[in-house]
Amino acid sequence: MFIGYVRPNQDDLNCEVQLHILDELNCDRFIVEEHSSTKKRMLLKKMINELQPGDTIVVTRLFSFADSTRHLVELLDQLNQKEAYLFSVGEGIDTRSSAKGYSFHEYVHHLLNFQSDVISEYTKKGIFEAKQKGVKSGRPRKPDENVKRAIHMYQSKNYSLSQIKEETGISKTTLYRYLEN
């Protein structure tokens, strides 16, 4: 079964353009989302749950189907488990074809890993450059006067840990860390 799936977007708020394109492909059924919001796309979830082996979801663009690369991977995994397919008109992607080499599903997994690697690498580079400039990462240290006062209060044995924290703002964990040094 060919199932046309559309959702509103800024260029097609009423889904008219998408429906016109999918209508020319002789879809057996149309699913029209009322919202473009990711959290309100209940019809997408219902459609995925009801898929039968051999069904093909037809969309005008991948963006109509998924909200991010990670979301696309999750949806493709679900389609794969259901033995269903995706046909995206705009990108010319048809997961029904069994060409030799990588499948579209595998390509998207590789892209997702690549995207994660890029983000991780930029993060590491940023942290390294910040350290080179003398920027300290992590939680800022407590002012020395408060720490000294907290240690003095603790060693006097006249104050409880809660009283020390209340007066100095130094937590029990921070106090013990300074006492160990």
C-alpha cells in the first residue's frame, strides 16, 4: 500500500502542494497531520504502528517525515522492523530498491555518527582553546575567605555542618574536600 504522509510547513501551511504532488503518485491513502510540531504528530506514530510488511510511506521531502537526522534514523529503524519502505519524491530516495552497496538506511546511520563526531570534535577543540587562553572549566571555586571561615568554624567544633553551610555557603562536600588538602 502507498501511504501519502504530509504535515504543514512554512511553505505549505495547508498541505495543498504536498497533497497535489502525492495525489499524482496514486497513493492508496493519505495521512494529513494538523500540526508541524514534533510533539503533536500523533498521526505519524499511529501510521508507523499500523504499517504492514511491504507498505511504502510516500513524502514530498524528508523534512515532511522527520525533524532531525536522529529522528530520521529512528523512523527508518521502525520501518525496517516493520519491513516497510520510504519514498521521498524531492530527494529521489526509494528504500524499496535493492541496489548493491549501502542502503539509504545505512547511509543515514553513518551520517548520524558523522554528525556526532563533528559536534564532539568541535567541543573538544573549544575546550582545548579555552584552556590555552587560561579559561578554567568547571564550577567556579568558592571565595577563599568563606572557605577559611568554614574550616575555622569546623575545627572549633562549636558549629554543626548545617550551621557552617548556612553562614558561609560552603557545603559539607566542599568543606571536606578542602580539609583533605
